[in-house]
Amino acid sequence: FESAPSAWLHLDEREEYEPILGSAPQPPGPLPDLAPDPQRLREALTLLGEAGARRRLGAYDVYAAELPAALRQPLETILVESEPIWAGRYGVTPIGEPAAALVVFADAESYRAFQDRSADLAGLTSSAHVAEGLVALQRGENPETALLHELSHLFARRAIGPLLPPWLGEGLAEVFADFGWAAARGIERGEWLSRFRRRDARRIELEGPLASLRLVLDAASAGHLPGLQQLVALDWDEFVRSERRALHYAQSGWFVHFLLEAQGGRHGDDFRRFLQAVAGGGTPDGEGLSAALATDWPTLEATFRAWLVAEGVRTGVRPVTTESDPQGGSVDEP
């Protein structure tokens, strides 16, 4: 075998040295899509078994043991139509062509086995992820929403860059999956949200964006909601490996939704210009965001929290003072 290369660091003079990429490297801007890593694709196909087959849906190769027409058709529609809708919503256009592939696992066990083979993803609770040129998805409840979320990450890499802070990358993905796709297809907001509310004799069960709104409102009422400046400063481990992971995702999604839609879209154009600036090499941090929005953090915080309460009333999701289930929530009937 070949010996590893060596490098020397003069500890007594280390203050005179600058890391190769700098102490705060700038995002590289949009990058082409990644093709599937051959080893990871082989691992996925092994878990799919001999029944695994490749299909071409839109611009993507899709691998699945079986893909019933009731699932294949909506997935194909998303794979064909989602990219221009995403670009129009966020004001940034992906470069190049899609190169990633989609792997659809029939059950949670095979999906989890594949996910856990990646050190960065092992142990996380999820139903889909994107890594190394592969979108991995398990069939189950709302696979279309999960696919829209993961495709948003692919589009963001090609349109803005791969080094987005987690609040921004996940916030863009959450809002696109929860609202952007439905709005672009002409589904009225109330009709769309009704799909995430289930009523029985004594209570209303909330799912999807309604459950995440309930989670954020619960945290705000209990004094546990992170400040926006704190949220946008979280790194990947703090964001994803925290006990507040579900809250971080939910708050990021509703914050991006606020920036796009609140007060008649007051911040929408400024937020899109912020995304364009980041794509051009600008810094995607809190200082850059607040400058783009031409407002200070206390004002933004107060306006955001007031809007959240209004959204809770508007959607029938009431703020409460008890902790909420991170995976969903319920509202007792009055």
C-alpha cells in the first residue's frame, strides 16, 4: 500500500497560518447535480433484492421493487413538474440537468437499514433523505410530500449552493413540500390544509404543516421556542442531532413561509434577492439576511411571533401551554 501524505504544522507559529479554505469559507455557489455513488447504489439494490427494477420517470432513474400505478403517477408528475415550480417560487434557477436517482423502499425496515449505513444519517428519525446522488424514500404515508422535500435539496444545490445553513436548506424544503407544490397546482389553501386534519368524536388529529404549526405554538407558549437569531446560527449537528430537532425543522419551515407570505408578501422579494445573493457568493448568515430584509432582529422576531399566533387562529390550531408530540398533535374539542 501507499503511505499517506504528510503535513507539518508549526505550533509555535500557528497564529500566522490561515486554513487553506480560510476560517470562514464562502459558499461555492450553485453546483451540478451528483450522479449516484456506485457503492451506495449497489447497497440500495441489494436491499431491494432481485425484484428491484429501474424505471425512467422524467429526468430521473427510479429504482423500486414495485411501483403501483396509484403511486407511480403522482411521483412521475412531481419528478417532471416540480423543478420549474420550485425555481419560480424562490426566484433562483437550478443549473444543468438532474443526475440523481430515486430509490423507493417498500417498507421502513429496508429503508432504515440503508439509511443507517451512512454515518452522517445513522439513527436519525426520517422517512426520506438525499445523499451521494441518491434520494432514498420509503413507501408509506405521504411519500409525495417526502419526495418534494428531498427534491428541494437537490434543486437548492444546483440553484444556490450545497453549503446552506440548516435553517435555510430545511426551511426551503419544508415550505415547498407543505405549501409551494399545492399552491402552484391551484389547490386552495383551506382545501389543502384540510387533508392534514382528522376529526373523531372527541378530538382533532393534526398532521403535516398543521402539526408543525402546533409544535411551534406549543413551544412559544411554554417559552421554549428558540429566538430567530439563535435558530439561524445553528450548525448541522446542533440542528439535527438535538432533542429539539423536530422543533428546528418546524420553526424553520414556518419562518421561511413567513418571509414569503406574511403581510401580503412584504418580505418576499427581499428574501428572494437574499437567495440570489447567496447563489452569487454572498454569506447566508443572519447578518446577511437581516440586511437583505432591511429590518432588525427584535422587530422581525416580534412580527414573526404575532403572525404565528394569527396563523394558529386562522387554521384552527390553538396555542396551548403543554408539550406537543413532535410527530403530530391533537386539539381537544371545546
